[in-house]
Amino acid sequence: MPASTKRRPQGTAPATLLARLNPRVALEAQADGNMAAHFDGYSERLGQFSAEAAERAPELRTGIALPSTSPEADITERGVERLIRQLARRGLLEYCVRRARDGREMAVIEPQIPDYWPQTPKLGDAETIVLSRFAYLRRRGTEMVLESPRAGALFRICDPVIAALLTTLATPQKISRLRRRDDYPGPALLALLLDCQIVIRIDAARRDVLRRAEGDDSLVLWDFHDLLFHARSTEGRQANPLGGLYPHAGMIAPLPAVRPAWSGKVIKLQQLDDVASPLDDLLRKRHSTRDFNDQKPVTLAELSAFLDGAARVRSNWSSKLEFADDGPDVEYTSRPYPAAGSAYELELYLAVANCEGLEAGFYHYDADAHALSAIDVHPQQFDAMLQGAAFAMDAPSPPHVLITIAARFGRISWKYSAIAYALILKDVGVLTQTLYMKATDLELGGCAIGTTNIDLFAKMTGLDFHVEGPVGQFALGRGMGPSPSE
Ligand SMILES: Cc1cc2nc3c(=O)[nH]c(=O)nc-3n(C[C@H](O)[C@H](O)[C@H](O)COP(=O)(O)O)c2cc1C
């Protein structure tokens, strides 16, 4: 990129934003104008493009400036723009921010959510910005990356000057002051960081209440590590591979299934082979079921009995806040499973695919009213949720009912500091076992599912990912045959 010939005051030279192919991706142009992208052993068709647009496609290796088209753009430029959008939609691009003055790379943006598109909102001289309390810099391999669980993309910081600027942004800074600094990167990079909520706008008069200035009450309630843990241990808001990938196989030996015994004195315990109680019987029969009998789906009566036994509210009460006489009254419920602080922050959402007596669709289980409330969702998203569950279980078809366990995060983080998210996951474990036991009791099949897509759930429900979102899933239905222990 040639340096600008116009004389500008230091620091105001605009940066260039380029879209370029993720290095893992190769483009292939076919004779009939169709283009395909190849990556990680997969191929994606991108559609048909003009010969001129296809000719410009190799430029995406080094980068094409954004916005690539103006209102007067010719047909080639519009074709290139369409190609860029097709690649962006599939997460196959990264975006490079170059200093116009010397063409030096300041940062490279890696999308983390499927619909990320770089936006550069206007930042006026009088405005004040500060680094988000959720943003962090870390080493990844031999690179420095700037991330935030709130961000739709991460920023690879290529120039140490930018890292120094980020340090300055720990304190609120007026744009007019930043512009006077030698290391001012130009408005584009700051705008891109603002778009990703890595930096936030604040009212300069409210610099003392930064936590509150960042978002609504639901966001105030989150601790940094809890939101990061949530976004990085689920699908939907990160581009890292996740799940059973055996990343250390071949380098580190697997640990044994049973812990090697301690060397001290051993006291042998009595073994009870006979089933001593109905609970023993249930525990022995419980197993995971992944294949469901579509000819004989679960019935609404069975589903009602399942939810009643495992999750219905048994009683309600309220009490004053402990240790504080003037505190608010807090409402509580009692349910069949235990829950940290009696908060019962977990909600059940049912994707009903095949249930006799109940229309297929997405429902919330109102545990107090013992009723299902229908939620209108996009059919494609509903199918994607069910297909995701089938994929996670390596099953030929989706379960009859897929239960998403969602947490109302604020219900528990209002009380607990630092341990809120850990408690939620422990509650998920307790509830999951209760669901397994009740399914076994009703001679139904069930299977816990370890992955959930928090972005998909947010789109389906319209709920922000930090307000209420999935923390577990459970597949339910009638199994194909008698259980292995019968
Ligand atoms: C937290 C948790 C997550 C699980 N995730 C999955 C999953 O994603 N896919 C799957 O097929 N099974 C999953 N399972 C089921 C386990 O594979 C299963 O419990 C285990 O193999 C023991 O078998 P059993 O349940 O039949 O006794 C999960 C179980 C738990 C408790």
C-alpha cells in the first residue's frame, strides 16, 4: 500500500482495512464460473461469478481493501464484493488493519462468530473510551491476541505500539487527546475495537462507575473469568475447535480408567450383589440411550410425568437476606433436585421433534405452573439445534425431545462472587442425574450432551447470551429396545 502523498498532521493518517483469505483456505475457480473454497478437508460452494471477479479472487491471498465497492461500482467490483460476503458468511476471511503511512500491519481480526462483519462506527473527538473489563491480551503460540468473551472477533496485535496504546486505555481517554499521541492508530482500529465491545464508550462524568457504564444489570452481575469460561467452553461465540478431539494423543499417554491404589493398609469392603432397594435398581438400570424409536415416540403423558417428577416446583417461599436486616425479600422455590443457594437458576427448554399428543416445536417448561409455553422459532434454527444433538451423540437421527438446560445467570451471580459459574455447572450435573433417573424410572431413554451452541439459542429466543443461555443438554425419548441390563 503506497504511503499517502498528502501532508497530514501526525496521527491522522487513516488505516486501511483489508479482507483476506484465512491462510487455511484455498479458492478454486471452475470453468463454468462456479467458485469453491477448500479448507481442513471440506469444500464449500460459493456460487457463480463473472470471469473478471474470478480473475481478481487470487488478490484475496494478500487482501482486498474494504469497502470493496462504492455506489458507482462496476459489475466486477460488485462480483468481488459478493465473493467477499460469501466467504465472510462462512468464517473463511480475516481482516487486516494496516497503517496507511507505512503499510505496516497493526492488527489482524479473526472472526469468532458466524455473522461477524467489520464495522467502523463513528467516534467523535469529544467522546471518551475505555478498555472493557472483559478484554484481555495473551500469548497464543508466538502471537499476541486481544480477546473478549463479548467480542465477535479477536485481534492479533502485530505492532507493540498498539499493545502500549491498549495499556493507556485502561484509563478512560478522550478521543481528542488520543489523536494527539504519536502512537494514535487512526480512527478505524479504535472503531473496530468499539464495534467488538473490546473498548466501550463512556460518559466522561461517570468514569468512577466503569462496571455499571459497560452494560445493563445482567452484565454488571458477571465476573470476568465466569463470562470467559462460559463463552470459551461452549459453541457459537468462538472459532476454536472443541469437543472430543484428543489433542494430546500420541504425545501424552492416557491416564488409567481407575486411579492406581495408594500403598497404605487396605480394608476390603463388603460387596452387595443383590439389588437392595428400588434406588439400587434404578441406578443399575440407568444408562445412556442415543438411538430412539421413531415408530413409538414418547407421549405427552410420559413427558408430563417426566417433568413433574424431575423438575416441577414443589413449594415457594420468600425470606429476608441473610446477614442484613434491611435487605430485600428474596423468593425461593423447592424442587426435586438440590441447587446451590436454593437459587434454582436452571430453566428447561424443549425442542420437541416427535412426541405423541404434542405439536413439534420449541417450548419453555414453566416449572411453577407445570406447563409448556410455545416459543416461535425459525424452522432452520430448530432443525440445527436437533441436528447438533444427533451429531454430538453420533446418532442416526435426533432424539424425540431435546432438553436444553439454560441458566438465568443473574439469579445466582447476584449472590455469589467468583464461584457463580462453577456453581451453575455443578447444578447442571445434579439436574442431569435427576433427569437420567426419572427417564429410567419411566422406562424411557436419555443421554446427557456435553456441547451447546449459545449463539444459536440466543438467536432462537432473542435473549442476550449473557442474560440467559444454555449450559447443558439432555436427549430424551423411547429407546429402540430393552436396556442392556434387562
Ligand atoms: C456431562 C456429560 C456430558 C456428556 N456428553 C455426551 C455427548 O456429548 N455425547 C454422547 O453421546 N454422550 C455424552 N454423555 C454420556 C456419556 O458418554 C455416558 O454417560 C458414559 O459413556 C457412560 O455411559 P452410561 O451413561 O451409559 O452409563 C455425557 C455424559 C455426561 C455426564
